[in-house]
Amino acid sequence: MPDIRATPEKWSLGDLLALQSLQPLISQYIPWTSWSMRPAALASVVNDLVLRERRTVVELGAGSSTLVLARAVRLTEGRLVSVEHDAGFAEAMNRRLRAAGLDDRATVRHVPLTAIPAASVQAGRHRAPSEWYDLETLRAAVPKNIDLLVVDGPPAGEQADVLVREPAVRVLRDRLAASFSIYLDDAEREPEREILAMWESQLGIPFTIVERISVGVGSTDGGFTPTL
């Protein structure tokens, strides 16, 4: 029997409207998948980037969002570093960035997944991850003064009881700027909701789950998060 994998039906009318709004940042075909960040969520990140003039953007998990954010950072004269665990996909994304003339503002860095020392792992209702991005390689890849962090990796869709993305804030906390926003994709899932609660405790700022776009967000700037 063929393997049948359930994939979430995530897009709504709001996503189609958001995709239309993003068109000025899209000049070529982008391979959207059911696991990509929803257009409405991505448009919210771009709103934050432009309205708050974010200049040092780090994305964990490359994909369709990378090509959009690469164009968006030009609006603030910023730079995007996207972290990707798959070497072949990272190189493919870099080729696309070069072909689009975006490699002056954006790059995808290959950072493999490696085992996490048990002593460094936090766990709550869900299981702690057994692997994450290689810490030494990651810290060499990402800049300081990150003012916008987008967490959409490592892949977590097939690990429904694991806090796959929890280490992001714990590891990169000392790289955050004084003013920053953090977005966590797939916030409709229970492990991601637990992660957001843990990040609240670690950073001392509130996080909001915007259910209609499946994203969690926290910002030192407070106020309402610009969402579609």
C-alpha cells in the first residue's frame, strides 16, 4: 500500500487576499506547499518588517517565505539570513536568490541537525527534541542584533508530541536586538503553544496566538500585531 500522509488544509480567503498583497514582492513562481507559511502569516511578518523597519532578519527553515522576505528587506536596507537543515535545498534556494539578484540582501545557510545534549533540553507536557540545528554552525551563521526572528523550522509536522522548535529562543536569546519581534509558525498545534508559553517565561514578554493565520507572535514593541 502507498504511504498516505495527511496534510493540513490551511489556506482561507484571507490567504488569497494576502497573496495578492504580496505580489509586488513576487516576480517569479514560488513553490508553495501545504507546509509553507500561510500567505496571511507571511504578509503579517512583512508588515512588521516594514512598519518597524527591521534590518536584521533571521529565518529558521527556508522556503517560499525566503524569496518574499529577501525582497522585503530591501525596503529597509536590511539583510536576511535563512537557516536550512537540508544541504541540497539550501543550495537550490541560494541559486534562486542569485538568479533573482537578491543575494546581496539574502542568503541561505546550511546548518545540519545534530543531537542535543540531554542536560540542555527543557520539557513540559510534550517530549523534548532529540536533535536541533548544530549549535556551533548555527552561531557562526547568524548575525547579532536580530530584530526579526521567524521560526518555521526544523520540520515539526510529523512529530506531533515533540517541542521541535523550542530551542530557538534559548539558543539565540543573546543575539536578539533591544527591539525585536518573534514569529512562530504552526501555532495551532499543541507543542507550538507550549513553546510559546516557555518563550514568554524566557523573554519576559507576552506572546499572542493569532488563530486565523496559525501564527504565534511576541514583540518588545507591544501594541497590536499588524495582521491580515
